[in-house]
Amino acid sequence: MKKTALVTMLSALALSAAMLAVTAGTQSSADAQGAAAAKSGGVFTADPVHSSVLFRIKHMNTSFFYGRFNDISGKFSMEGDGMTIDVSVKADSVDTGNKKRDEHVTGNDFFSAKEFPTITFKADKLAKSGDAFTGTGQLTFRGLTKPVEVSITPTGSGTNRGGKPIAGFEAKATFKRSDFGNDYMVGPLSDEVGLIVSLQGVQN
């Protein structure tokens, strides 16, 4: 009986290992297909649940404070040595972790969100430089559009649970808010603002 039970257990373990190997192989194949799709030039639509847009500003020349936007949309594509990106956030979706500060930031001293509800960044001529894409895009903030230098690093590709190709990247840029007509409290708050955009997209 003991010998039979041991044989049965070993057989079950062997079967489980084989099934795991098949599953891993299938997932690996799907991820490879997703990676290939990411490089094929398809358009990816941002998944807002798995994307983040952050900003940072220096306070009292002492420390950096970070905030985020909760309403994100956009598209991007990567093809060979080129990349395009079109990202938007709703200005009134800013989240600084403090309700009163959020109300102040969305007001006329900073975002003027009622008058200018959307902040956008668009670039269609980003060139590959090493493992990253670099170039100039157009940032629209407070109704003004200005060129901004950006560096974008692809962060991965594969497939989602539904089997669709996905890809991600992280972009970094800085700009002076005074260039966009916002010089409120420049000094106590830095003029320079840093942006971090981390998007995960699903291929259309």
C-alpha cells in the first residue's frame, strides 16, 4: 500500500510539473508575441488603471514634493527607431494628498482648471538613443503650447490576461511654469517642474 501510494504521489507530481512547464511555455510564447507586436508599430491605448502621471516641485528650496493626476488618457506607438506619444490628463484630477491644497492648485493661482481643463503632451518625432527615445514634444498647459525636451525609456512588453499585446514606458521631462504664464510664488516654490509619465498600453 505504501509503495502504491508513493508511486501515485510521484506520478501526480510529475504530471503537475509537466502542466506547469506547458503553461510557462505558453505564457512565454504569448509574451514573445506581445513583445514582437510592441515593436511592430501598432498603436497602444493607455490603460489608466495601470498608468501614472506624476509631477514634482521644490518647496522652500528644501525638499521635492510629489503630486499625481488620477484621470489619464493617451496613445503611443513604437516602430523601429521611432516613437510617437499623445498623453492627456484632466487638470482637476490632481491629487496632492490634501483636499484644500488640491482646491488651491486647481484654482487660478496655478492650473486654472475651469478655464483650461486639460494638460497634454504630444510628440511624433522621437528618435531612439541607446535604450531610450529622446526628442522634443509639445506641452500644453494653461492654454499655452511650448516645446519640451523628453526622454522615454521602454519598460517592458508582453500580453495581458486577455491575451492582447501590451507595452509600457516611462517618460521624464522638466519645464518652467513661468513659461506657461504661471509665476505664482516662484521662489518659495520652484519655477522648474518635473514630470514623470509611466504608461501601460494595450494594442488596438
